[in-house]
Amino acid sequence: MSESPAEAVPERTLILTKSEYLEGFNRLLGLARRELRIFDPDLSELDMNSTRRIETLTRFLRANRTHLVHVAVHDIDHITQRCPRLIALMGSYTAGIRISQTKGDAAKVQDCFVLADDVHLLRRPVTTQPRGVLVMNDPKECQPMRERFEEIWESAEPAVSVNTTGL
């Protein structure tokens, strides 16, 4: 019998490389049951246009219409120019996935993190550095990051649309 989240033992794993960060992201995607909150400079290091990534996100969103993916980024260029699959996914799940761009003080923040269901966390304190941590089954450690994400989200503006203009 599997443990419920309340019974699960908290785990911390030190992340030393950017490839380990990507592996941690893959792991969090597999653990998410209700929501994903992603704060990243531009999503360029998270492989967000790969077929595998889109299939995983599609399964997550399809499982329940209340599932959410909220993404806050500093720069949307990578998404709009190099992630057509992610934009198409947004078109299929307009209520489930939202991407916003940071403004004001939030646009100066230098870390990045992914929060899954308020119990799992992947974080690099400085985006340009590979070191970080993967925290599993620890709602206490995740709570301040949830609050921080909400502050960032409130100051961000919707920035990526599934509608295209021009030719």
C-alpha cells in the first residue's frame, strides 16, 4: 500500500548540475496531482517544447479539469518563438494552463523554482548557478515558496496568448 502525502517522509536531495535540475523537474511532473507552479526566467532549460514534456502535461491536465499549471517567467521570447507545442497545449486547456510575465520587483528575482501540490519543491537559489535542492513530501518547507509564488503571480501580467496576429 502506498503512503498518503500526510504519512510520507520528507526528503531533500542536493542538486549539483543543471541536468540534475531537469531530472528533478521530470520527477515533480510525475508526482503532481492537482497543480504545478513554475517560476523560471524563460523556460529554456525545462524542455517545454519536447513531445515527451507536452504528453506529460497533457495527461496531467486531462486527468481532471481542475488541474492547474501556472507559469511565471521574466521573458516570454523563448516560449513564443520556440515552444509551439506548449502554446498549442494552452489552446486545448485554456482554463488549466496560464503563462504570465513578471513585472516590477518580481522581474528582478534571480532564483527559479517549481512547486507541485504544495508538498514537493525544486529550487535553484540563483538561476545562473547549477546548485539547488529537490524537496519531497514537505508541506512546511513548501508553504513559504507557495506564498512567494502567489506574490510573484499577483505582480505578473498574462503574457502568452494562443491567438496569433499578423500573417
